[in-house]
Amino acid sequence: MVIRPSQYLNRMDIYVRCDIDAGYQISLLEAAACGIPIVTTDPGVGKELCDAGGGIYVECKEGNWEPKVLEELAERIKQAVLELKINPKYRKSKGEKGRKFIEENYVWDKWIPAWREFFRAGLRKAKNV
């Protein structure tokens, strides 16, 4: 049996992805695509999603592992989760906005032409070498 990420994501009320040494977080895009509001510390795609209304961005200092800093960060994350938990309309609105962001920016129809051109340009360059 194949288990798809959406089978888990669609059972969630809130998706929390918080780390202090983040790279590109595809899981945030997957959660948003399922209409799940996010709480994140990711300054890249996570902040983009939150700026579009898809969740709550919790700023943190990347790579700072001091206990006091981590405790403060954990408290801000907890407050963000509680804010979404206690207000179902707000949570639903965030999820809908995140889904809209994905539909407008991360659908295959938008990316396939760019990838196609990327590979064609590589082939043209390889032929000229």
C-alpha cells in the first residue's frame, strides 16, 4: 500500500515546521496545497506563504542554539499555534489563503514551460561546446 503525504496532511488542523537551520521546505508547500495553515520559522518559502496569508511566520535567529533563545522561540511558536487553534474561522481562512498561494505560484502548468526552456537551453549549449 502506498501512503501519500496528503493522507496525513488532510487530517491535520495546523502544520508546524520550525527549525533554526532551514533549507527549502517542500513540506510547507505540500501542507498549504492541502489547505492546512502553517506555523513556521522558515525565512524562505515559509515566510512567502505566511506573507500571502497562509499561516503565521515566527522569526528566529538562524543557528542560534542558546537555551534562552530557544525557550523564547518555543513560546512564540506555542502562541501562534494557540491563535490558530482557538479560532476555527481564522484557521480556515489561513488554510484557504495558503491553498490559493500554491494554486497561483506552484502549479505544474506554470513550471513546465520554465523547465522545458531550461533543458532546451542546456541542450543548445551542449551542442555548441
